[in-house]
Amino acid sequence: MATDVHRPVNHQVTEEPTAEASTAEEPKRDASKAEAPRPAQAVRVEGLTRSFDGRAVIDDLRLDVRAGEFVALLGRSGCGKSTLLRILAGLDRDIEGTVLVPRRKAVAFQAPRLMPWKKVWRNVLLGLPGKPARAVADQALGEVGLSHRTDAWPKTLSGGEAQRASLARALVREPDLLLLDEPFGALDALTRIKAQRLVGELWQRRGCAVLLVTHDVEEAVLLADRVLVMDEGVIAHEQAIDLDRPRDITDPRFAEIRGQLLERLGVDTAAEAA
Ligand SMILES: Nc1ncnc2c1ncn2[C@@H]1O[C@H](COP(=O)(O)OP(=O)(O)O)[C@@H](O)[C@H]1O
Ligand SMILES: [Mg+2]
């Protein structure tokens, strides 16, 4: 059943969030006609349910993400993380509940999904409305350190480069919400560390909200303001990460938070250390 609840929030950010921003009043049908900005919030999800063949994978889920907040989403394989991300991206509207997201949003998946018959810069502009100038792609490719590869064919890129191109494609949309589904999952360890650092820098520069789906607890603690654990169709646990940035994985508090989250995920940390 297609629903009419997938509407954009008004993503204008005011200097001082008004009290109205935090009230759970019924959202306006057309955000562009909303009287007051609903600042401070990038995502608002309430009572979200998504079923496949009668089985609720997402079951009355609630989620709020502040504007500019970096949130990481953990959870065992098959618990519904990608399903939730696809709903937030507007790729799956067969839902019940309320889902409010910014108009400007972008998504990057584990597979970079580049069109092999288009050069890198054309891939970056793919799907953008109007006739965007090449300079738009070049600028984004510069931001992800790919200035030297703008004219390359996708098949000549390394895995890390392809993932950077995919990030550039997300950035040209100037998103207020960046959705990342295990974007580093297929990268080797060193490339992964570089890509994580890049995402952290891009987030700080752009100031957009990020929802990063990952199975890597360390990555979540390294990057996020808040880490969520999904289980049984809901956000079963959340933890604010109040460590200074840049974060130091050798910091004992880092290890402590990591251990707590692993425990939440049902990983025996004592066995892991052994
Ligand atoms: N299009 C679909 N049709 C049927 N079942 C699906 C579909 N998409 C996802 N699922 C099921 O929903 C559950 C959650 O999947 P997914 O969101 O991909 O999990 P995760 O990303 O957490 O590993 C899985 O059991 C998966 O098989
Ligand atoms: Mg997934």
C-alpha cells in the first residue's frame, strides 16, 4: 500500500531553535507552505512499520536526527538497517507511519553504482535536474580528492576511488541529509581508514546530517555523535558519543564505549580480547 506520509520536512535552520521545533504536532501536508521553520531536525520518524510478506521487519520504529548530527546505525545482519535507509531515501514508500526528511538528501551504497559508459564527472552529475555545468562535478570530485580522475572511465578506478566518486555524486546534491549504507564495507583496511577520515571531514565542512549504516562498531564510535542499535524492528539502544574529535582509538574511553556497544550487539568482548 502506497502511503502519503513521506513528506519533506522544512529543513531551514534558524539560529535559535524555537520551542515549536521540538513539539510533536501533526506535520503540515506541504512543508513548503509550513508557517514556521522546523529547524534543528533533519529526520523525524514515528510509528514506522514496513512488512515483507506479512512479517514486520520494521515495527513501530521511532527515530529523530538533528540537523547536522552524525548518527551511526548498527545492528545484526538482516535486522532492517538497509530497509530503514531506503525508506529515508524515498526509495521505498510502501510503509505505514510518519517519515519526514529534508528535500535535499543523497544516498551512497556499498557498491558505488557508477555507469560504466559514462566518464567519472558525468556519473557525478547523473540524475541532477537541469543541465549542471561540469564545474559542479569537478568541484565535488576535488573535495573527495579525485581531481585527477574526473575524465577517467569507472572501470579504471580502484575500489577506494570508485567509492569517492560515489560520495562526490552524493555531494553535488548538496544534501541536508546524507544516507550511507555500509559505504566502506568492500574496501581494504587502509583505504577504509582514509575513506572514514574523508567522510568525517566532509561532514564537518558541509554540516549536513549523516546517517551511516555500518557493521563496524569502531567506525561508528570514531565518526558519530550518536550510535543507534537496531533490533527487533526498532531502535533498541542509543548511545551518545561525547568524545572530542579527532577521536583516538587508543583512548580508554573509546575502548569502553566500543565494549559497551559490542555487548549490546551480543558480542562477547572477553572472548574477543582473548
Ligand atoms: N524487497 C524485499 N522483499 C522481501 N524481503 C526483504 C526485502 N528487502 C529486505 N527484506 C528482508 O528484510 C530483512 C531486513 O533486510 P535488510 O534491511 O536488508 O537488513 P540489513 O541491512 O540490516 O542487513 C531481511 O530479512 C530481508 O530478507
Ligand atoms: Mg544492509
